[in-house]
Amino acid sequence: YFLFVNIIVFILAGYDKYQARKNKQRIPENTLFFLEAIGGTVGLLLAMLLFRHKTSKTSFIVKFTLIFLIQIVLVYLKMTHKV
């Protein structure tokens, strides 16, 4: 499951970068954030770094980081049986 979600978000972020260069229809940021939230954090991060995509947009970085931090907290709570 996680491999699939990460591959999908990686491909979509790469496609979004391609579309941005061509001034064509883009992938909505909320789609990328949704895929990150359901387990695609690594794929989105790799795409951001490899394609240099969305790395200078502060609002995107803030939202990405918040989702990642929430995931860390949820994993911690799950591992300590508090959820």
C-alpha cells in the first residue's frame, strides 16, 4: 500500500512540475497533500528534492511539514498504545 501511494504521489508531483514548465493544467496541491497524508510523504519529499518542485513556495513547505509532524505524532501514539 505505502509503496503504491508513494509511487503515485512521486509521479503526480513530477507531472505537475512538467505541466508547470509548459504553463498547462496542474495537479491541485490538495491532491498532493491528500496523498502525503495517507502515506505518501516519502514519495512527495523525493519528488520535491529531485524535481526541485515546490521547494521555494513557503505555504507548500509549511503544509507539507505540518502533515509530516502530525504523522510522526500519530505513529508515536500508536507505538506507545495511546491511540
